[in-house]
Amino acid sequence: MKHGLTELCYGFFSTLANPTRLAIMELLDGAPMSVTQLVEALGEEQSMVSHNLRPLVQCRLVHVARQGKNRVYSINHETLDPILGAMESHAAKYCGNGANCPARSRSDSSRKE
């Protein structure tokens, strides 16, 4: 890795490594949506959705545009399509489509036991 890439990668992948943010990106992959539409689709509080949109927009993983009184969010396909494609290829080739990779943190799995 290049010098100084550790912090950049940590910030980038930390932004992605959040279940709510991933769910938002999955919804936006289907079509652009407003906060209200995301709230309804996710069944989350508006403040939670807005809180999780902020880092996605700051990192430019999600675009935002004004349409009248609404802010409409859309996924940044230029950036995310190659990243997600690489992840899917890696999972298919090396991880048994994710079966061999840890799905949750220890704290999440300990709650199930």
C-alpha cells in the first residue's frame, strides 16, 4: 500500500461498513429517493436516515440534488459499481459467496447466543 493510505482506507471503508448505510445504498441502487421515501422503505426514524446519509454524501458515495422542496439522493455508480463488483467477484472466487467471511462483529453474534 502507498504511504498514508491507511487512514484514507479506514475512513472510506468505515463509511461503507454500516448496515443502515448499506441498506440506503441498496435502495438507491434501484432508484433515486428522497429522505421521506428512504424513511418509509427502511422503517427508520428520519433523524437516523439523515444521520447516515451525511457521511455517504460527504464521501461522495451518494449524490444529492434539489427537486423543488425535496432533496433527492442517488448512488454514485461511477465509484460504487466497480467496488461492489470487485467485492462480489472476490466473494464468489475466494469466500464461498461470503460463507467463509465473517458476517457480523463478535458483539452482534454474541447477542444471538
